Amino acid sequence: MPKLKIKKGDHVVVITGKDKGKKGEVLKVIPAENRAIVKGIAMIRRHQKQTATQDGGIIAKEAAIHISNLALEDPKDGSPTRVGYKFLKDGRKVRFARRSGEVIDV
């Protein structure tokens, strides 16, 4: 299983597909399938049966999108960037945006 550079809570940009250019926050990462669920991206409509806790009807929800179609959003200017790793002076390993050099993990 490859190491994923995108985590829950990250802000990402869709770089290819029908939602190209859209931005959103990662709600869930599925490492076994190399997929992520991003808020407001890849919306699908599903028929849902009524249960004791939920109403029935046609609901819209996010579908999983492949990690290769996502790029991390640069904290400086909001454009897509690649991710690198470096060690800080205190010994912590953090992710940083290769485009601007800005640290992503605080």
C-alpha cells in the first residue's frame, strides 16, 4: 500500500475529471483503494429508503475520487502544489508545499 500525501482535513484542488478546478476539504481518505471523499466534489444522487433515523427520498452525497486526480492546495496562493517532507529544527517531520516552500502541518 503506497503512502498517501493527502490527509483528512486538507484543502485540495481537483486537477482532472468533470470537477476540474474545483476546491474542497478532504472528509475521508480510503488508503486501501487510493481514494478520498472531498466535500462538494463528485456529487452523486442516490435513492434512499426511509429508516427510523433518516427520511427517504433522493439524496445527494459525495462519491470517492482517486487520489491521483487531487493536488494539495498551496497555503500561500491556493494553486495546486506537490507535497514534500522535511525535518524542522526541533526534529519534527512536516509536509511542505513544493511550490512555495510553506509548511502545511503546524
